[in-house]
Amino acid sequence: MEPSTPPSVAVGGDDADGWLSRALACLRSGGIVALPTDTFYGLAADAASAPSVRSVLSLKGYEDRRPLLILADSARQVEQLCPWSRIAGAADLAAAFWPGPLTLILPLGPGRTLAACPGGTAAIRVPAHPVPRRLAQAFGGFLTGTSANRVG
């Protein structure tokens, strides 16, 4: 049986057209937001919500559970999930390339879990594009950031 399609919204531009409030409402209802990043168009959902993560995986055509890229609004937000500043070289890389197209693969901190990171590590990025950063900040949590294409 094909799962029902979750709510979705496309975002971009300034907030004059209310994209941020629509995107937040979509995320909070378990939906998926299509958004630009600095390197790809992505599918953002609540990375902590197992149903939201399953919806993203299903939309992409994945049948198995797999980790998804995580988008964060800042290095400070990353530190809340992954104590990256204590990993040799990570702070230097983050300082040089964040915000930007650098993805760090980091262990989740003690007691931290995220539905989009089933293996205990997070592939995490602080994008340079303002749309995902504004959305992650306003959402107050981590977003999935997988590319907006189906597998195959």
C-alpha cells in the first residue's frame, strides 16, 4: 500500500509572501518542505520525527531506513547535537567552511538521538543559503537535507 503524501510547501525569497510561516506550519504538521541550499535543492523535514523521516525516505523511493543529511542553522546548533569542537580538526574545518558546502560526519553526543541518524553519527551541514538556515533557526530543531530527487 502506497503511503499518503505528506503536506509540502516550496519556499524561497524574502518572507513578504509568508513562506517562512507556511514552511513552519508544514514542518510542524509532519510535512516536507522543498527548499534551495547553496549546492542542491533539498527536502527538509523534522529530523527528530520518525514519521517525517520515513515520509522523506518514501518520497525519495528508499525502502530501507538510512541516514539523511542534517541541516543546521549554526555551528552552535551543531554543538548541541554533536560535540564537534572537541574532535581534532573539526573546529578548523567548520571555521573555514561554515556556513557553506562542508558536510562533517560527527558522532552524536552522549544521550543524543535523531530519527534521521540511525547509526549514531550525523552527516551535518550549516548551509550558506539563507533559506535553510532561517528555517532551521525558526523551527528550533534540525532539518533533513537530502536532495530533492528520487533514487534510480
